[in-house]
Amino acid sequence: MHAARLLHEAKSIVVLTGAGISAESGLATFRDPEEGLWSKYDPMELATIDAFERDPELVTRWYVWRFARAQDAQPNPGHEALAQLEQWINEQTTCNDDRSFTLITQNVDGLHQRAGSHRVIEIHGSILRWRCTNTGAEKRLDELCFDQTPVPSEHGGIMRPCVVWFGEMLPEKEMIQTQQALESCDLFLSIGTSGQVQPVASFVSFALSNGARTIEINRDPTPMSEAVDLSIMGLAGEILPRVIDAIISFE
């Protein structure tokens, strides 16, 4: 398997994951229609700072509903295969053969960490953390009480999810970490992302310009499919476990 050979030979691997990998765990993407009480709302309109400032109760209740769905979801074989890949790379790393693995995710559901991944950059934040609109002080979701919405902060503001809404800047710390990883990688693997949202859509071009080999795994063709070295159409949960098995068989 060509993908397994490329990953096996790589020294510095960067993986980018999008909504497609979480969709295999039953979580709808922003482009999917909502369900039940939320079917009349457009997620693209709710996930903005303007919507939160206009109706913080509505947006808070929507994110609590989204969290409940994420909490009920379980990591799928795609998530687990990436955790296994990171573990394999760590086991291969020696003083004379340093290898690195970085997982950049657009997803806010925490499924990668629950599957066992450790080096994760959450480029769009996390639904599992909330912060005060006045001070920026963060709390874990399990530290908050949602009997009242919006949730009041002890600092006089209200609490909002630590996610990047449409129109907001990506977090500086995570962007610096991402740039450093992209500059040093020799293999870039994109999984389950449409490649249409900037600046994330430019990551593959950045990696290519630095000489990295590039692989895409996605259910459908994307704008990057023609540019990458290897494009594999299908579900990550079916493809990645086979790739990992093939990598291990090389040993």
C-alpha cells in the first residue's frame, strides 16, 4: 500500500482532520441539516459572535445540545488508527532517529483525545472548555451549571464555548504551533476535510511548497485532490486501520 509506505518512511508527519472523520461517529457536519427542535436554524448563522451577542441564551442552548451529542458519540476506527499511528511513531523514535507526529484538527468534539491521541492542536477550539466574555478565564464544561442560560460568569460576564466562530481569528498559540509543524513536516495527511475553509485550506499548499509528500483521505473529491501526491476516496474508519496494519507489517 503506497500510503503506508509513505507514512513509514516519513520523519515528520502532520495530520489534518475535519468534520468527515467525526461524521463517521454520528456527528453531523455544519453542512448537514439539524434535527428536531433545531431543524429551523442554520448552524452557519448560529455559530457567530453576532448571533451570541444578539441571543446568548439561544446560542448557549444550541451548543449544550451539540455537546450532548458529542458526549454520546464514541471514537471510531479512524480516530483509533491515528492514535495508534502516533504511538507507533513514538515507539520508533530514538536518539539517532527522531520522528515527530502532530495532529491538527478542525473538530471541537474531543474525540481524538478520547481515542488516545496526545499531540493534538485544536485549531478551532473545543466545546469542552468555556470562557468568560469579560476576562477570558476558562472553565471545563463539567465545572459549569446550565440550569440558567446564558451561564453567568463569576467575573460579571457570561460564559461562551471556547470555539472559533465564523468571522473570528484562529487562536494565535495554535496557529504558531501549526506553522512550525507544517514548516518541518515531510509528509502531510489530510483526512475528512473539504479543503474549502481558509486558512486551513492553504495548509496542503504550504506543505507542498516546503517539499512535503501529501496524502488525502476523503469520502468525496475536494479542491486539493488534484494537487496531492496521493488521493484516496473512502471512509477514514475503513481506510486508516488498513494503512496502520500495513505500516506495522513492514517491521
